[in-house]
Amino acid sequence: MFDTILKPEFSTVGINQVQNGNNGLIPRSVADRSADLSLNLFTSKRETSLPRLGINSISLRRKLYRKSAPFASSGLGENRANFYPETRSKFVEDDNLLIQQKHHLLDQNKQFFPRLRNPLNGFKPSNVDPLTGLPTANPRAVNTQTTDRLLNPENRANSAVLHVKGTLRADRFIHHSNYQYTLFSGKGNVDFGSGYRDFVDLSNIHSRSVRFNLANHQGGGVVFNPGNGSRVFDALTLSNGRHILFEGMDSIRFSDGIVNLTVIPNDPLFARQSSLHSMGIHNAWRFTTGSNRVLIGVQDSGLGTNQNGFIHPELRNTTVYSNNYRDEFGLPESHGTGVQGIIAARSNNGVGLSGINWNSNVFHIDVLDGNFGDQTLEQATQNMITAAAQNGQRLVINMSLGTRTFNQIPAVHANFVNVVRNNPNTLFVIAAGNSGHQGQSGLASPATLAQHFNNVIAVGASWGTHDRDGFTRTPGQRIQYNWWGSQYGPGLTLMAPSEVYSTKTTRNRFGQVEFGYYLTGDRFNGTSAAAPNVAGVASLAWSVNPRLSAAQIKGILSRTADDLGTPGYDHFYGHGFVNADAAVRQAMAYARA
């Protein structure tokens, strides 16, 4: 069976010798070790030595000089029948388990706005910033949102309802007293670590004059549909009878202080993890930090281990096969360590950085490079499905890997396609690919399956406020350099941060292994970094409502995403930039149906 890797202070047993072998993926040898190279294991980083890569670990390409060698022949060309699935729908917009009823605020009575014994649900007005610990007379914002961005489609003719939507930056939301109902929607805040906040400005109102109905996992808040699916909103009733509903807010500014609404872990690098802030992870943590009802599968390279067999100390307990989990370091850095750290690094432990999911179990299987003990995609998937079923868990699988192709499914993936088709309640989150700079539409495989299956999400990569070279970028913008770019095309589902902080394990030319972090100037990147951000968000949404199907989770993440590019769905941005807070709130709303 499988073992569980414990903290470094515990020993790991049953480790088999690593030998050469092939796991059914197409191998590729690269002998050149020139110093200025860009490798693309969906993570496009500069390296000083190059690996053997299989078809599922993308390709290797130069930044400046010679072209890469083509894939080596694998001898696995049999079984080349057309295996495109029959179902071609993009995703299930709604199904029988989703709420069909639309909630009308104007028809609700005051039972939705009760006076709570503790009106702040544990949040107290303060003039100290919880992240920096510094006095803050007023929260700071980059933008001020005062205009009518969207009226509820069911109330377009009724000026009593105003919906104001923010941006991926820090936004100040000003209340309009002439509206009976005001909805404020924060969209993540990439500036959070710099001390800027998404906040509701009620600085002319004392907190004691307001009735609070703050949402939580068990209840509270108001279920309302602003046009893209019902969600649970926090609610305030002012002394004049006006109502404010809001989501994605970092704080509320009153005349007597600031109510902070975010969860801030004590990990010292959290303040610099703008990727988490831009997705609103710190807002979603109010409702869940993950649950044991969800299993997170990671199919990647193995995990980097030191001479004692210990994995990175910032990775949580991980279920593995004892002859499979070690990264053979085909790359100087352990790709699997970086991917898993984004999803499930140890959090709120006063050390290092924060992962998205703090509690759900993690099952890691090495599927790359064709080494002894490595598994095929279909073998790894079936083993993860079996483990989840034995424990009554929902299963989300992250796959930061793929072929260097455009909208094609190679024969080597035929058996995996059948596994995806036959397991509709397993959610696959797959990196879109790194060849978008070539100007050709189409996703890598298996990400291209997202256009055919409701349980597959293809994830593209977005910049934050700056790129790796220090140039200013618009948050959410699709990443494209002249040496790699996020792939686009039919089936692209969501965008998520890349060039992010994560756990890092390296082995130098002397064979010594060191544990550290991807930090400024050396961030974990490519669509390899984007996919685990979405997998982490999906695991949070499923944690608050495990009754949902994989297709429903995909639909929730798609509907609640921040629309980018051309309005509505498009092939460059999919449904938009993932929004953790809105996704979790929608999953909670469906749990209350």
C-alpha cells in the first residue's frame, strides 16, 4: 500500500532503491548543459543543468540560443484510435443540485438582519493593522469604487439596488445613502501585503449604530444572487434602514475604528504572498481552511528529499508510495515540491509561508520521467480514486504537466482519457501549457480535455503587479514573454497567479540537497504554478460543501471568477481570474438550499 511522510523529525520507512525504468511516458534526453537556458516543466525557470523530460513534463526550450531537440521516439505508438470523448460541453452551468430559486432582497423581511449578541462575531473595532501591527487611522486603497457597475438582472428597473464591483487591486467602497440596498463585491486584493485594503468606508457611522449579520460556515449572512449565482453575503443594517451586503472585504471603516475581516496566519512570508491575496484566499479562510472530507492528489515529479529521506519541512504529512515519492532530481530543483507547497504548505506555524489548504489530506504520486516505481497517469489517478473512496472523500487532482502540443491528445494519453470519462466526480485541475508565446491557439494535453469534460479545469497563468523582470503589469494579465507564454484556446477555464512564492528543494552538483523557498527574483512560475492555486481554491469550496459534484465545483469557480479580456468567456482568459472568497460563498449558499 502506501506510506505517510511525516515531519522531518520522524523517520520514513520502506524506501526502495531507485533504478532506471520507464512509466509509459515518452522520455527525452538532453545532453547540453549550457548555463543560459529556460526549462519548461510548466514552470519556465532558468537552470544550469538540464533533465530528461517525458511527454507529460512538457518540453525544454532555450531562452536565447539553439533550438531544443525534438521528442525522442518512445515506441509507445500503438493504440492510436480516435479517443476524443463524446461529450463536448464546456461545463455544466447549472444542474439539479444547484439552487434554481433567485433570492430577491426587496422581498426579504428583517429576519435576515437579526441583532446579534456579539454584533461583530468576534471581530472588534481596532486602529491597528492586523498584518503590519502598525496604527492605521484609515485603511488605504488604490482605487475608490462609487459607480454602479452592475444592477441585479432581476432588479434592473429598480434603482433601489446597487451592485458595486471592485478590481484585483485594493478598493475603497463608498456607501450611497440614496440606495435601499447596496452590494459591494471585492475581487481579491493583490496590494494586501503592502498595507492596502479592500474596505467599506463607513467612517461617518459609529459601529454601535449598525446591526451586523456576518456570514460563517454554520449560518449567518444573506443568500443572494447578484446575477452569477447565489452566494452568502455579509450584511449590515444602518440606523436609517438602509442595507449593505458585501463579500471579499478586508475591513470596514467606522468612526470608532476598523473591523478587520481577514484571517492572517503567523507565517512570516505570508505578507509577501501576493498570489494568495489576489485570489482572496485570506477572505475565504474566514469560512474554511480545508477539511478532511477532501483529498488533494498531486501528480508530478516526486518530492525532493535529503540524505535522511526527509521531505521539505514546510510540507504537511503526505500520503505516498514508499518506492515512488523521491524526486530523482532530473531537474536541479524538485518540481513536485514547488507545486505541493502552493496548495498545502504547513500554515500558521510561525515558519516560512502559507499554503492555501491547511487541513485536507495530500496524496502525492510521481508520474514524471519514467523512473523505476513511477506510475502512469491512469495508474496514479485510479490509486487516488481508490484512496478517496475508502475514506469517503471528494478528490481534486492537480496536474502541472502536459505535452508540448496544441489542442491535440496523443495516443499515450488514451487510457487516461478513459479514466477521466469514467470518473466524473473526480476533479482534474491541469496546467494549460507554456507555449502561448508561439502565437498558436490550443492547449497542451491533457489540459485540452477541459473542452470535452465537465470535471476538467484548464488553468492559464497571470501576472501580478510586476513581471519577473520588474516591469509593471496589470494584475490578471495573461503571461507572455518571448521565451514562454501561457497557452490559450478552446477549453481554457480559469486564470490564476504564477511567479509565486513556494517551497523549494534543490540538489547541487555535489549531490547535496537544500530546503528553501522560491522568493523574489526566483519565483516558481509557468502554468505549473497557476494550476495548484486553482486546485487549492477548489479544495476549499469542496470543503464547505462536499455534496457538490466535480462539475458543480467547476461551474462555481467559473461563474465566480473575475472576468478578464473580452466580456464573457473567451479563449485568452477563459472565465477569468479565480476568486476564492466568492467561490466558497457560492458553495456555502448551495449547501443551504
